[in-house]
Amino acid sequence: MTHDFLKRIFIHFLIVLALLTLGCQSIINKEIAPIEPHLLKLIKPYDNRDTVVYISSKFENDTIIFENVKTRLDTVRNFSRGFYNKKTLTVDYKTTKGSYHQLSGKRNKLVILSRMSGADFTMTQLMFLGLSSQKESLKNLSNNESITIGPESTFENGININEKICSFTFNQKIGITEYVDCEGNMWIRQIKE
């Protein structure tokens, strides 16, 4: 190979690299569209850290600590994963020692809202004590103050099958108000005095 041939290949490589970089810049610099207002209702009850006690019809209890909303901004710049910006809002929760439901992880996500630059939708997931919502279940949230996530949802890993729940009710103002375990016992949120 001649020196001129290698020089031409190197110049072509630089031109292709520059075009790829400029092409990706238009994607990289895109703003992340706001998360839809009806989905923001999922995180509204969790503006502040809160400890909630639920009592079952068998007088067992769960004490659950809901953390306040966390915002995470990610910048992805990778040829295999893509070039985009991502905003994620999450609400973590954990059960305390002595609670009937014990979770395997130290932190569990209750709500995950995630939006990427260039996307025209928000990835949404609502999970609680082994039950995970389908995005379709959340469409009714815009019209109703409360929604019930039920048996059509999928189970998550990380919780004993006997301790999973079959449904839960989410209220836009106060969060999770009640849930039913797989034995049919109702767990009711206790009102603070």
C-alpha cells in the first residue's frame, strides 16, 4: 500500500466520523419533552418522605417508608446504545423490620417515570409489593381520583410468593390507600392523627 492510499483512507475515515458526530449532535441536543400531567399525578403524593402503617383484616401490620421523589438525568453517548438524554423520576419505598411483607432489596421502586429526548411517550411503571402495573391500567388515572391495579398485572421478583398482593388502590392525593393479599385479606392505610 502506498502512503497516498493510506492518507486517503484516513481522510475518508475522518470525514465519516465528522458526519456521524454532526448527525448525532442533532439527537443529542434535543430537549426532553415534559412528562404528561396525568402521569405526574403518580408522584404527587410523594413530595415528602412519609411513613405509612397498613393494618390487615387479621390485625397484622406493614410499616412502609415512602421516600420523596428523586430526579435523575442521564446522558447516553454510545454507538451501541444510542445518543440521547433521559430524565427519570422515581419514588423508592421499603418495609421496616417487623412488617409482615419483607422485601429482598433495600430499595424498591414504587413509581418509575422515564422520558427520553426524541420520544413522544413516557415509559411508566407503578409497582408495589410484588405487583406491577401495565401502562394500560394507568390510562384511567386522568379521569379518576383513585385507580385499582389488579390481577391483570404481572408479579415482580424479590418477594416471597405467599406474601405477594393481588391488587392495590392508588389515590392521587395520598398514594396507596389499601391492598389485598393473595389470601383475600384487606390491608387498610391508617390515618395519622
